[in-house]
Amino acid sequence: MKLQIPREIYLKSMDTMKKNLDLIGFKFDSKSQDFKYFKSQIMENTYTNLRNLFKFFADKGLIKKCQCGTNLRKGFKKCLCGGSGYINS
């Protein structure tokens, strides 16, 4: 199987986001307003940056939309895109 760059970027970004959220969880109770605020900011920043990066690569013709029609917030998919919504061109 050919290495799917968007999939690898997506999965690494999700892993990093989860680890950051775990670190925040050590400091704040997961039901606290502080935790909820940090979580929303980390998630929004991660997804926005991924969307922008994938759009940039797609505009350059390096990647294209996957036929599965998924989006970033749906999580891992057993597809070539892995849940990123993009595959290599």
C-alpha cells in the first residue's frame, strides 16, 4: 500500500491533540470550565490548522478529496484517508 501523507499527518495531529488534552487533564478537573475552555481551544486550533493545511495541499494538486466523504471531526476511518478526508493525488 502506498503511503498516504494526509492520513499520516492527520493521525499524528490527533495523537498530539489527545496528549495535550491529557496534560491539561492533570491540571484541571475534566468538568471544570477551565478544562472545557482549553479543550475547545486546542481542538478548534488543531482542526482549523489541519483544514488549512489540507486545503493548501489540495490547491497545489498534491492531495485530493477522498471518496468516503468524511470530515476531520468524525475520527479515524478504515479508509485510505484514515479520517482526514484527503488522499494523495
